[in-house]
Amino acid sequence: MTEYILPILIFLGFGALSGILLLVASKVLAVKGDETASKVLEVLPGANCGGCGYSGCEGYANAIAKGEAPINMCKPGGADTMKAIGEILGQEAEFVREVAFVHCNGNCDATDTKYSYTGTQSCAAVERFYNGKGNCPFGCAGLGDCVAVCESDAIHIINGVSVVDPTKCIGCGKCVKACPNHLITLRKETDLVQVRCSSKDTGKVTRTVCKNGCIGCKICEKKCPEGAIMVSENHALIDYSKCTSCGTCAKSCPAKCLVTFSLCDTQQK
């Protein structure tokens, strides 16, 4: 019997010794976490959307703790999250909310399709066939790749074109990345005038494919009192460092491809 007891005791002894050594090693070799980063991570919304430019909330929290990132980059968290981070770090900053905007108004009433598409119901898929099924090669495909990635139910296909509800949008930017025609951008909610067209065709060509398209007539450019709008590559571009959101350009646009917002249209409820 003793010939079995001794090996068992030796085995148990080695096990106990190994456990002790592992415990000591875990204490000695442990990498201490950044307490500031942990506190910042606790107040972040946990969306992990990447809208801040980092891989997720933890990456952003670490960057803030190291002084490598400003405290006002969390778009889903908004001003409340920025304020909470500021209280942790003893900092102040200004937060301007951003929301998505679709630069296309080529709905079913304004344009038509050049062929019937029955393949994979994806904008990225249909764009591989002759620049999409729509007559305008720059327009919204209307198959909802942007809708599929939106986690806040802020974007829907209405009358054949993507439309954003700015009161729901959290500004994560996933729809921006999902659009194969690059029609969606994030705009500051204080930028109240937007161009609803991305066509680079001449006015004559644009008119033949879409009634709502920018024809590059330059009336908006001439009417703007601040010199904030110019026509480049056959469509209007706005310099928001000059724009006062007076709406003169939108009122003068014969194609009605300029739209104006009020702050109450964009602020979350």
C-alpha cells in the first residue's frame, strides 16, 4: 500500500508547489491597468462603433488616458459623455453633434431604372453591373446596405432612396462606410444647408436622368451673400466656414436640390 501512497503524496506536493508559484508569478508579473482609462471606459456608452476613429470604446478610453485623443469624439455618447469624461480628467471641451446625410434625392418620382435587377439585394452587388440599375450612375441604389448596418433605426429607404432621421442618428458613421457610391457623409448639426445631389455629369445629362439633380447652373453661387457656395465638377459645394445658413441658395435653386434644416429638425428627442 505504501508504494502507492508515496507517489500520490509527491504528485500532490508538486501540484501545490506549482499553484503557489503561479500565484506568486501572477502577482509579480501582473500588468497594472490604467485607472484613468478604466474610469473613462465606464462612462462610455459601449457602442464600439468606431465613430471616434479607434477600434472601440476601450481603444478610445486608452487613448484619452494617454492624452492622445480629445474628450469630445464619442458621437453616440454626445455631450453628456464628454462632460462625464471631462469631470474625470478635469477638462472642458465643446461637442458638436454629427448626423448622417444622404447626398441624393433621386427618388422614384425623379428618376427611373435602366434594367430590372433580380440578384443579391445589396447596393454593393448591383453597383458591379453597369454602375447600378439606376439611370444616374451617381445615385442611390436603394437596396439598403446603409439600413442594414444602422443600429439606431435612423435610416430607411423611402420612395427608392435612403433617408436619414437625424433625431435618431447617433453619428457612428457605419452607413457612410457601407454606401458603395459614397453618397452619405456625417454633417455637423449646425451645418443647416446641404446639397442633395452627387452627380458630376453636365446639367444636360443630369436633367435627362434625374429631375432632382444639380444642373450646375451656378445660380446658388451667384446668389450667396457670403460667397460660401461654388459649383465644382458640375455640382454645388458649400464652404461651411463661410455659410451662415441663411437659405438663400436653397430658395434660388431651380432644381430644388439644396435643402435647409433647423436645429429642432436635427436634435435628438
